[in-house]
Amino acid sequence: MKKTKCENPSCYRLKCVNCGAYTTEEVSATVCPKCNGALDVEYDYEYMKSHLNFYSLRNAPVSARKYLEFYPLKNLNLLVTLSEGGTPLRKCDRLGKELGLKKLYIKNEGENPTGVFKDRGSLVELTKARELGAKAVCCASTGNMAASVSAYAAIADMPCYVLVPDGTPIGKLAQSLIYGARILQIRGTYADCCKLCERMAKKHNFYLAGDYVFRAEGQKSCAYEIVEQLFWKVPDVVIVPMGCGTNISAIWKGFKEFYEMGFTDKLPRIIGVQPESVPTIVKAFDEKKKRYVRVDKPASVASAVGIGEPLDDIKALNALRESKGCGETADDITILEAEKDMAHKESIFVEPSAALPVACLKKLLKRKIIKPDDIVVCVATGVGLKDPKSATQIMPDPPVLEPTDEDINKYLKNKVYEIRASSVAGKENVLWEKTPQPAKVKEIVKSEFNFVLSDDYLKEVCKEVKLFHEKVSKMRKADLQYIVENVLKEFTGKEKVFFVKDYALSVTRHKKPHAKVVVSYLGEILKTEAEGAGPVDAIIKAARKAIQKKDKLECWLTSFNVEIKTKGTDAVVEVRMGVKSKDGTEVIASATSPDIIVASIEAFERGYNMLYYKQR
Ligand SMILES: *Cc1c(COP(=O)(O)O)cnc(C)c1O
Ligand SMILES: [Zn+2]
């Protein structure tokens, strides 16, 4: 490592990794004023060495604040900290055994104060903001940066403005909001947010937080901790997810510094991993390019690394090249499977981006990049609770039962939980194109989901399958899974007292949808009609009229949610409906179908029948 002459009291200089120009933090604390390139901090390691307290470094417990001497800070009275770092390095024997790795570790960065490694960076960055006299901070984010910067801005008593792309996971937004940030959701990508934020900072004189030079310095502590937690040994391989590439370059710098200081005698290979659909840095590495390969519209379940124009690509590529590492990618399904495995096998619940390193292990073993007895550290960058949708995407909804022992016993006897063990792979596979015989349906459910349908469930599944094929010819694995799950969840084995036999929709002269329905209610056939704000509304209004006619159990809708369950032209939607009766009893019913009207009617029927049986 190149040594620089110490000119300022804390002994560091800012250097552009693109054009090599030097600058000072008073001029720019973010990017190179000459070329907009990323900046790096150069230290005088001789000076550092002579000022270190080796004794306390060796003996104090791990924590990001233990390494203050390694950060470019000048006034420690201004420190903004929430006790970050000190996260566990877990030896993962169950997961390792399955993959054929003897020494697999997971560094669980989800145990930081806001659930993500970025807190290590926020410690240094927000302290620097204070040192430079900032009155407010702003940042662009895919969610986690926002949450972390908001938390540190709150404790530092600074207003915080956050730009996120529209559609950011709700857990991350909620976190930022509750810390008091002023969030602006932008109809654009993360890259759009970044550019807007840079201009906003300049114009309004906010401190620009984000994947810039001071954050990177804070994030080095992850590497220091790994070395300490391995009892001052260096792992063979460290695998890190890459979005902007800031964290991976910070971790590499951390390992280099401990080597430079003489604490360690070797360096690990650094492997950077990305989603298959957003391989900006991995592709640049493979094609020996100097800069990233741009992705215009990043789309991956790993939203925290869905960054099409990484800011720290040069540093990240250096980390891969200098350390003799490489890049690897995984597709969304494999990422979600890894998320599931980490939780099932090691009780570590992460978000999809944080599951990327584990998701790439199989490929890396196959490529012989890692060997079975290598010490491998996977950096699990963030906790899973902030993005619960990704977890529920692979795990079927749990069943809803009536509060009776009978229902519980039935659930256990039928082993309904077994479907949970089914894999998410091959979701798009077409299982059949024409309604098969019940025996065939039973066989396929057994082979695809490892679940044996009992006769009454099978009958119900076949009914649903038939309805499905009235709309769509091809049955994909994902479609069948939703049908089976729903039957398991909703089917009570009780006769329906109410159902819609038929309906017809038209539009009135006033352009309002008008529905005629034929319902069967307590064995009687009733015909009613009604107008509604929309077609679903009209049908349900007409159905409720029929119920009112008999003056039985009146009910209202309390909620109505529609979610697209499978993408594409033949998308299957799930309708979830809250239905409430006069006496205040409320149930939630759901149904899936490629047709939103059919799903809505079915959910309403289910809800009503549930209420009916609850009343008695
Ligand atoms: C930010 C983030 C990353 C990517 O880190 P970079 O420094 O942008 O490469 C990975 N995982 C999670 C959970 C993150 O929040
Ligand atoms: Zn430059």
C-alpha cells in the first residue's frame, strides 16, 4: 500500500480513484470535484501504527466503535453512534454440511441497530456531517440506507430528507418514517434518486449522505471483526453482495489495513455476488472492463442490490482483482431458496440481498473457486423482517381454522404443513394443458408438492381446477400451488349455504355496471339485480340483496385487497376480503383465479359461508 506524508493532524487525504486528483473534505466529502469519480481515503499507516493502543485492540470486545483510530474523524466529541457492529460470526454446520463445506460462517450484519451493515457507515458519515457543520442531511436509497441515515440523523438531531424509488419495501419505509425522515417517493430508479439527491444537496445546502467516501471508511469494521472473531485468523474467502459496491470495497480495505498494520499475515479472496438480472459489476469483471455494465431497469427480489449504475464500481472491481477473487450471480428463485435455507437450517432470517452469498455457494463450489475445506465467510448484509413479502412469496399462507379441536386435529391428520416443504423451483413449469382426471391431479400434487390430498380435498381441488380451465388452458406449477393452498386453507368440508350460480354484467345508460345474479341461498334459487360503482361492486350488491330478501344474516365488506400472484399475461390474482356481520363478527376470506371477478365472487361466498357457520 502506498504511504503518504502526513499533513493534517488526523493524517489522511482524499484521493480520486478515477483521475487520481487529491481534494479535501471542505471542498468535497462525496465525489471528486474534477471528474465526479469516487474518492478514497489515504492514510499514513506508519503514523497510525505509532498511535495505536494494541493492548485495547486485542482485548476489548468487538464493536464498530472499537476502531475509531481507523476512521478519518477529527472530533470524537461529536460522535453519532447507536452501538453498531459487534455482530455475530456464526459457524454454520447444518448449512455447511448440506453444501459440502466444512468451515462455513455467516457474518450476520442484520443484527446492527437498524438491521443492516450500513449503520457502520452511518457512524462515520453522520459524525463527519457534524464535524463539517451540516444543518440537514439527505440521501438516496433503495430503503436500507434511508432507514440507517434517518436513525443516525434523528439521534444527531438533524432533519433528514430521503429519496426512494416508488415501490420500496414497506418495512424499510416505515422505519425511515418513524425515525422522522422526510421521505420523497420518486417515480424512477435508484439511479434517478441519486442524481436528484446530489442536485438537491447542492442547491439547498444539505449534507449528502450515501455511498460516498466517509461511509466506506465506517464499513471497514466488518472485516476487522471477522479477523478478530476467527481469533486473528484470516478466512480464505469472503463473499459479499454488491449493489453500489461500496461495502465490498470497504471490507477489502479493512482486511488490507489489518495486514498492513501487521496484525495478520495473509489476505482473503473477495467474491462479489449480484442477482443474475443486475450483474453490473460481475459482468464488468468477467469482461475485464474498467467500469460497470449498466442495467437500465433493475428488477430482482434482491431490491437492495438492484442498482443499475453503481457508484463504487471502480473500487469494487479493484477489490475483486487485487484479492484474486471473482464475481458470481444467482437468479431470484435460488436467492429465495437460500433465504429459506438460512432460516430453516441456521435460524438466520435475512432479506433476499443478504441471501445472495449463500445462493452462490453451489455454483462457486462447482467452479472450484472455493474448496470444501476453505474457511468461507458469507456476509449476510441485512435482516429479513423489513421485507416480509419476499419471505411470504416462497412460504404459503398459513391455514386459517375455526377455533375448534376438531379443525386442529384435521389439520394435523392431513399433514397440511407438508406443502410448506415444497420447493419454489420450477414455478413456471406447465403441468398440463387439459383438465386431467382426479387420480392424475392427486398424483401430480403428490409429486410436485409432496402432499397427499384426502378425498374431500381432492374433490374440491378438482372443482377449482375445472373453474380455472374455463379461463386459462395451461396449468403452471405456481397456479396449482395457489389452488391447492387455498383449498387447504379455506375448505371446511361444510355444505355452502350460499353461492352465486350465475351472473350477467351489462352497462346502464348512465355508464354504470349493472349485474343480474342467480344465487342459491339455503336451498332456494333467488334472482336479483343491482348497479354498482364497478362490476365487482354490482355483483356483490346484487348478491347481498338476495340475502336481505330472506332477511337472514346481513353482512358488509370491511376490506378488499387484490394481489397479482403470478406475473405475465395469464396472471392469477388473489382477492382477500373482510366480511362482517351485524353482530360484529368478522372473517377474512380469500380466493384466487385468473379472473378478478370470479375470485371476488368466490371470496365473498367463502366469507359469507364462514360467517353463517360461525353464527350457529
Ligand atoms: C446496501 C445493501 C447492499 C449493497 O451494498 P453496496 O455497498 O451498495 O454494495 C447489500 N445488501 C443489503 C441488505 C443492503 O442494504
Ligand atoms: Zn477525479
